[in-house]
Amino acid sequence: MWREVFVNKSELIEHIAQQADISKAAAGRALEAVIGGIQASLKKGDNVSLLGFGTFAVSTRAARTGRNPRTGAEIKIKKAKVPKFRPGKALKDALN
């Protein structure tokens, strides 16, 4: 069985270019557009669902107290918005 492994963005762009029969430059612009669209939607607080792939969402992590690993001193960590990804059924099924 032949298997492709994507390690970085440039390899993903190359794969997109080959599969879509377009130039690497066009594939790079397309990938940047997809990533930018997902980021913009998440920034507005919207979820992004790609049917068969999964859902990107934003979650809020509560403020908490942590420790500086060097000194052991307590530090306050502010609340933060963090991206979450929940894989879809088709993606899960493809892996098993």
C-alpha cells in the first residue's frame, strides 16, 4: 500500500498542486486562503465545520495559578482563547 506523509506546509502545497493540477504558487495561495478563512471565522467566535473532516472551534481557558519552573515562584496565568479541533466521523473512520 502506497502512503504519503505530510510533514510541513510546503509538502502539503506540493500535494495540492499535483492533485488539483495547478501550479505550486496557486496551491499556496489556495491553502493560505483556507487557513485565513478559518482564522477569521474563529476570531469572530464562529465555528468552522468541514463536513467529513471535522470542526474547528474556540474555547476559553480559565485564568489559573502556575509555577515558574526555574524559581518555583507562583505566577498568574491569564485566561486565554484557544483553538480546538474535533474530528468528524469520516476522518475517524479513515484512520481505523
